[in-house]
Amino acid sequence: MADETQTMPETVTSAKKKKPVGFYIAGSWIVLILLAAVFGWALPAPQWDQSFYDSLGVSPFHHSHILGTTLDGYDMFAGLVNGARLSVFVSLSAVVVGGAIGSVIGISSAYFRGRIDILVTMAFNVMLSIPNLVLSLSLISVLAFSDENHPATTARRVGVLILSLTIVIIPILGRISRGATLQWSSREFVLASKSMGTSNFVIIRKHIIPNVAPAILAIGFLAIGSVIIVEGSLAVLGIGIPGGASWGSMLANGRGNIAYSPWEVYLPAGCIALTVISCNWFGDYVRTTLDKRESKI
């Protein structure tokens, strides 16, 4: 009997499934980027917009510039840290705000049904039929128009960029929350709560939102990667965040110098690629975990 008791913890421990290696790799990169975005100001690095005229276009692993400088003398490490701050802020703001609005609309329309649900579904379908890049391009071109006489400020461009990306995210996460709500609102425990006279607000808060949230979280990780790609694409097209303030803007500024200093393109492109891959991996991991959870219910 004592032997059986001693071996039980080992059996329980071995039964626990270990997380895959990708979980730690992707998680470490995301944590690193978040730390750089939040605490990057405390790092011993120069100002990202400070030009070193005595170190123009030095290659990485230089004794004064670990990741080299651009042909204009801007430190690449400082630029990547500052770019992480702005890229993370834009992507998280758009996904959180757009996800919150889309989730409220999707959950409400799916739970109450009726004509409102039909109108919401039609609106989501119309918005999703417009390509993300085209919609963002149109909004930024109109709301943040800039010329020699009336240049648009960086703050205005960032605000319009977040607004345009938020509009893109609303129908995506709205449809996900609507589909998940349709599935969970027909479960036995929800029907039992309705028959007991529980208010709709309490049912949504206690039964619908906790079960819909994992699906929204899974797609939210994928949406963060999509937003970063759209921001970089807009910068390359010349209407994104100017001045090399974000990863996409650094990529746009360095593309003309790829023959002389290719690290101006490869380093920000690598940061974008690794961040998008990590976010997509976590989105797939959460979705797989969610599928296993629902199969047991």
C-alpha cells in the first residue's frame, strides 16, 4: 500500500502533458518584445532619432553600435526598441478596442437574434468584403492627408492608423464572437438558467462571456500579427508612420539602402516576422486547447 502511495505522484506528474518547445520560444520572444516596448527607455541606448555623423552605415557588432547604424547614422538597436514600443502600441490598441467593440456587437446580436442579428451579419459581411489594406489605405489617405502646405503630424497619423485598423478588426472578432455565442447559447445550462428566470445580463456575464472569451483570445493573437503586417505595408507604401518610428517605417526607410547596408531591412523585417510567427503560434495553440476543451464538454 505504501509503495502504491509513493508512485501515485510520479504517475500523475507523468500524465501531465508537457508544453511544446514552440510555446517557450514564442513566449520568450513575445515577453522580450513587451519588455522592450515598456522598459526600453531604461536601456543604455542612444536616442533612436539621434544621428552619429562619425558612424555612418557601420555594420552590426560594432564596438559602439551593437546592431550597426543606418547610412544616415541612426543606431539600429535604439530604432528597433523604439519601433517595438510603437508597433506594440498600435497593434494592441487596435485589437483590444476593435475586439471589445466587435465582441459586444457579436455577442448581443447572436444572443438576442431577430432583425438586429440579420443587420449585424450583413454589416460584418460588407466590411469583410473590403480588403484590409485597401480600407486602411483609404481612411489614412482621407483623414491623415499630408502635403507640403499642410503636413500631417505623427500623432495624427498614429491616431488615424489605429482607427483604421480598429475598423478592420471589428468585423473579424465580431463574427468569431457571434459564432461562439450561437454555439454556447443553445447549451443546456444556458437554457436552464433562462427557465429559472435569470436575467439576460447575468446569463451573458456568467455563462456566455467566459466560454466565448477563449475563442476571441485565439483569434486576437492572429489579429495582432495581421495588424503588424498591415502597419508595415502601409509604411512601405509611404502613408504609414513616418520617420522610422516603427518597424514598418524603418523597413520603408531602409529599402533604398539594401545594397549598401542590408541590415537596415533585414533587422526590422526579422522583428516583424518573428513577432507575427509567435503571435500566430500562440493563436493556434489557444485554438487547439479550446478544441480539446470543447470536445470534453
